[in-house]
Amino acid sequence: MPNEQSIQTAVKHFENLIRAQQARAEEITRQGDFANYQELEKLVIGVCGGDGIGPIITKESARVLEFLLRDKAAAGKVEFRHIDGLTIENRVAVNQPIPDDVMEQLKACHVILKGPTTTPQAGDPWPNIESANVAMRKALDLFANVRPVKVPKDGIDWTFFRENTEGAYAVGSQGVHVSNELAMDFVVATTEGTERIARLAYEYARRNGKTRVSIITKANVIKTTDGKFLAICKKIAKDYPEITTDEWYIDITTAKLIDEKRRRDFRVFVLPNLYGDIITDEAAEFQGGVGTAGSANIGKRYAMFEAIHGSAPRMIREGRGQYADPCSMLRATVMLLSHIGEQGKADLLEKALDICMFQEKKVIITGRGNGCTCAEFGDYVMETITALMHGAPNVRYE
């Protein structure tokens, strides 16, 4: 059992966490409005490959993005900066989730296209450094993780607004081993952090004609932090009387997503960090798996776009990296284009992906040698974009 000294050490650690989170909450209240990319003389897009299959799939997405924005780049309105150094080896070498020099390069960009990164876990040969994703979200204050899932034939049109900087992930690597018998982690919820994710979700619903927002928690058990999240979201909902608001517990929500009748009613979800991470992976399976889904990480000053899956180190170990599926990164690229005001180009890429993934399927990614390579699929997407741009009659899209 813990002795008095170990308890006091844990209490001091907890006090330091509280003070740090209080300072972060105060900083949130001082933030201004969202950045207006249209007012910039030059938009800087960072391309950061990560590790594992990350550099492979990010390369194809960057190639497509550079093609679609080539006129803006030629006119000096857009600059691409390729940022290396976010590999697990580099992070371990300096014992940081993101090396300082890499962080400075990231902060010099406005938006970032980022490949997957490896996060150490128990049993790995790596030390216990924080997730690069979590560190980036906190450092750039990317408070909203937005993940869309659409399967029109099944009536599925979901958009998830996952709070991205609080919950169980805020201090997820700073728990306390009080003794050999007792370990504790901590969950964080702030008024400011909850208000802004709720407001973003409802504003999105209003702008896009979505008629329902579902608040997802486990407030019947996690009464303090989840209870706070639920109460604040319900308060924000009163400003949007034309939108139906309902509330669900996370466990029954996961069940109702596979209920063919009930799932058609869902439209926009707003939910804490951990629940959002889990349930969006489940949701992605409906449209073909996590390899098909991209995500946006939105803050007021910065935005980062990425795949929702990991770095697949086993594919690299087995020599199959060249067969990695770039679709998730390409879907993230669609979201990036939309975010910077290039909606026409975003729609064009989305149509091309629908054709390549679901309609023509001239080449198919399998992750192995019996399918096409990542680069071959990238070529297919580029050819389809070009055909759409020239109005080719033999290219069908909806």
C-alpha cells in the first residue's frame, strides 16, 4: 500500500497539473478570432510525413495538392514547405514528442498536412514519450478534431466534432504511480474548452443545414467532467433553436451506429476526446475502414490535416510500405482544401476519390503485392482529376 511520502508526492504532482491546466484555460479566454486565410499575402502549407507509412502516403497527397494549387503556387500565393524530423527515432533521440526545431518549422506554417506518427506503448522498445499528435494539438491549440463519414446508399451522413485538447488526453502521459498497487490518470474539462467545441459543432450544423446535434458523454458515471461537458453543450444548444439536440451515452451510441434504422437519424456529434477517438474509428468502418477516412484538426490560428489511422510499422517491417493506402490522407487533403477556401478544388478531389474508390475501381489498393502501389493509386487519382477538369464524357460521378 502507498505510504505517506508517496501520497504527498502524488498530491504535489496533481497540484502542478491543476495549476498548468488552469493557466491553459486562462490562455484560451485570451484568444482572438479565427485566422482569415483570404487576407494573407502568402499561405504556407507544411507537409510533414511522420514515420512508418506516413512519408509514403503523405507524398502522394502532397503531389495531388501541389497539382491542384499549382497556379496559386506559381503566383506566389501558396508556398509548400516539406518538414522532416518527426520520426520516432528523432523524437526518441531528443526525448521529446516533437523536437524543438521541428516545432518551430510547424509554427511557421498556417496549415499542415501531416502523415501518421508512431506512439510508444507498453512493451515497445521506445521510451514513454508523449504522442506527437497530442503534443501538436496542444502546442498549436488544435481544439477541434472534425471527422466526416458518408455512405449515401445507407443513409449515413455523419460529422463528428471531437474535443481535441482536453478529456483523458490532456495529461494522458502524466498520470501517477502512487505505489506498486495504485496508479491514477486524470481527465480535464474546462468551460472555455467545452464552449468552443460545442459552438463550432452547432455553427457547422447551422451553415450546412444539419438538423440534429447529438451530445455524447458518459455523464451518468463520469459525473464531474462529462457532466460539465453535457451541461455546457446543452446551454450552447439554446442559441440554435432550429436544431434538434439529443444526448446519448457513449456505450449505447456505439450500439446505435450499427442499428440500420436508428443510425440514419444521426447527423452531427459533439463529444469528449477519448470517446471521439474510439467511435470515429468505428464509424469509418462503414465507408471502408480507417484507411478511407481523413480528419481535420482545427484551431483559431493553425490547422492540421491527417489520416485517422496509425503509422503501420508492421507494413514497413514486412517490406510492404509501397502498397500503403493513401485514401485517408487524400480525404484529409479534401478537408484542407475546403478549410483554406478552395471549395471547388475540394469538391473536385472528392469526386475523383469517389470514382477511384467506389465506382470505376480500375486499380485497387490491398496493402499487398496483389494490389496496386500507393504511387499507382496516386497516378489514378491524378488522371481522374484531369479527366474531370476536361469534362471527359466517360467519367461518371455523382
